[in-house]
Amino acid sequence: MKLKPLISIFLFVLTALYLNAQEQTPSSKWNKSAGKELVYTSSWSGNFKLRSDGWQMGAEYSKSKNYFKKTIYQFDLGLYKHPKQVKQNKDPYSGWFNNNGIKPFEYGKQNTLLSIHAAMGQKFLLAEKAKRNGVMINYYYAGGVSLGVLKPYFLRVCGDDGCTYYEVVGYDAQLNNKFTDYDYIIGGAGFGVGWKLKFRPGLHFKTGMEFDWSSNDKMIKAVDIGLSADAYIGKVPIMVTEKNKFLFLNAYLGVSLGKKK
């Protein structure tokens, strides 16, 4: 998925909503809440997001500063999927539920990347929930730390005497092994193989908009869209056949469910 069109649409929508909120709201409203009283001082929610490069799930806790501004704390776990990762199967009669144990594989994949984020930021009310439309619109941003967890990817390949038996191998740059030789590959070794993990620390940032349509003021039922970035220390090896990078940018669409207190 190309990010440039998504970034342009996101910025256009954000600008339009902000200008619309400014036109419909007196300037005094933004001056220390202008008499608005806090009904709920905190909230928590769980969320699931589909990203342009994978998916993630997480949780958010917020603490209200005033009627229009909150401090947010976020924690989430995500799975990265390289655009060149394509599942394939050399045996048309094999699958996940057959008896021969042959699994699909992703050619050229070196590691599976899991990302753990802990971030802190702020959320701003752009448009209150009106009776006629019933949607509250918030803008938010958050930044913090990111931990990349690399799990080696393993394949089943033919043994030295042909394919009468198989070997389980991972990628080793120092060896000219069968990991990248397509003719020797039988299938994937499964997620349970290769738990010698490696870690890459980094920084995380996200910004987005939240649309809350819950008819119950105590509940959160929201859809959010946004952009996020992870910058790791050093390049992260995902694919043997592709260039590695340290900066990961993505657009996302998510849903959140939670409660206010």
C-alpha cells in the first residue's frame, strides 16, 4: 500500500475538521474549558488496528487535563509484514490440516518482526458529540519507545541425499546453505521452531483522529485513522532478497472499545 496518497488524504481531512471546529466554536471555549465541567476524568480502552504493513493490538489509558485535553498512555503489540512476503506452497495437496505435515512458506523471509510500543501523548477534542450526528471527533499524537523482537524464520529443505529426508534450516549469511535455494525447499518449519530471539530498540511516534459514535456517554466505541513510524537502531533484517531498513512508516485503521470513569 502506497503511503503518499494516504498521508495527503489524512492531512486534508484533519485540516478540514480543525477549521470546521474553529468556525463553529467560540474562541472563549478553548480558554481553560470556558466553564465546561469534567464529567469523566479518566478512561481506558482496548483496540485493534489494521496497518498498511501488518496489524497491531493494544490498550490506552487517558487522564483528563480539562474538558478539551487529555494525557494518554498507550501500549501495543504489532506484527510487521513485508510487502514481498507471499505465502506459497510447492505441494498442491498439502495444507495446514493434512497428514503430511508440509506447511506453506514465504520465500526469502529471514526473520519475523514483532514490535512492542510504549508511548505517551495528548488527545484534543475537535468536535463535540451533537444530538443530530452523535459523533465525537478527537485528534491525538503520542511518542515513546519501540522494541523490535526478531524471531528467526526456518524452512524444511531436502537433505544431502535428496528429498528422502528433510532438514530444518534458518538463514546464515556465512554459509551457502539451502535456505535460499528454491529447488531444495519443501515447506515452512512452523512458528514453533526458532525461538532464539534478537532485539532492536528504537523510537515510536503516531498521530491520528478518533471518531467516537457511542450512544452511551460512559462507553467508548470508536474508529480511528492515522499514521505511525518506528525508527530502530540499525537496519532490521526481514528479507534476505530485499534491502533492509531502519525506518518503518505505515497508515492504519482501527477500532476501539472502552469505558470512561
